[in-house]
Amino acid sequence: MGITHRFTSLDMRLSRVVRLGERVRLDIIAEGFNLLDRFNEGSASPFIDDVNGFKQRAGNGHYFSRPTAAFDPRQFQLGLKLNF
């Protein structure tokens, strides 16, 4: 049976609060997902021709398979939140 490589991701969130008076505040938010932009396999092909295609073995003896789906690449997100 084929297996996928290890999933690795680095996510980060930065936020800043800006007071706009006594009762009003503005939150400025910046987020980044998968900052190292590593390719993460979402699923792998179960077919025997694809499983043995790379000739790479894991420590437990199983072969790595051909990836058929991937998780999201590097993404950034900005936001504003007004609290009153």
C-alpha cells in the first residue's frame, strides 16, 4: 500500500489593536498559511503501478505513492474588525 510524505505547515497570525475613542476599537489582522510553501500531498494513488513508481520506501517498509491531490499552497489573508 502506498503512503504519502509527511505533512508540514507553518501558519502565523499578527494582529494590532487601534483605539478610536473610548468605546470603539479597530483590530488589524494579517494571517499567513503554509508560509514555507511546502508541497503537501492530500491523497495518494492506491494502484500498484503508481505505488512502486518512485522506488522510495518509508522506514516501515511501505512505498510512497504518486500524489493525486495537494493541500493549499502559501496563502495570505488580511482583515479589519471594528468593535463598538
